[in-house]
Amino acid sequence: MIDQTLNTRYKIVSQLGEGGMGEVYLATDEKNSGQVAIKILARQLTANPEALERFKREGETLRQLDHPNIVKFIDSL
């Protein structure tokens, strides 16, 4: 994944971590020239409807939050 560009916008710089749901990467937002974190659902979970729904709910929850100590949700692919 390192050095790949997602959605012609996010260039992956490094892996930050991984867990049961997937991996998190540090990326550069080519559109806004800032750094972002990108969470990618684990490949084995992409065929699991329950896991996909949980992942989507997590994104929607983040989108609704606005606090200086919580990462701001920007985009979903």
C-alpha cells in the first residue's frame, strides 16, 4: 500500500497500525496538502455484510462528532 494513491487524492505514506477490523495508514491529502489517517477494512471482512455495516456506522458516527481531540471524518470510498 505504501506510495499508492487512493481515489486520485490520498497518497499512502506509512502504516500506523492494524487491528481486527483492518489497517490504518498515514497519507497525504493531495487536494488539501494535509496529512490524514485512512482506515481500510480487512479484505476478509469485505464479504461480510455485518462487518461492512459496522464499518459504515463507525464512519457515520465519526462524521457527526466535532471535538478537538477526535479525528475529523473527511471522506469515505
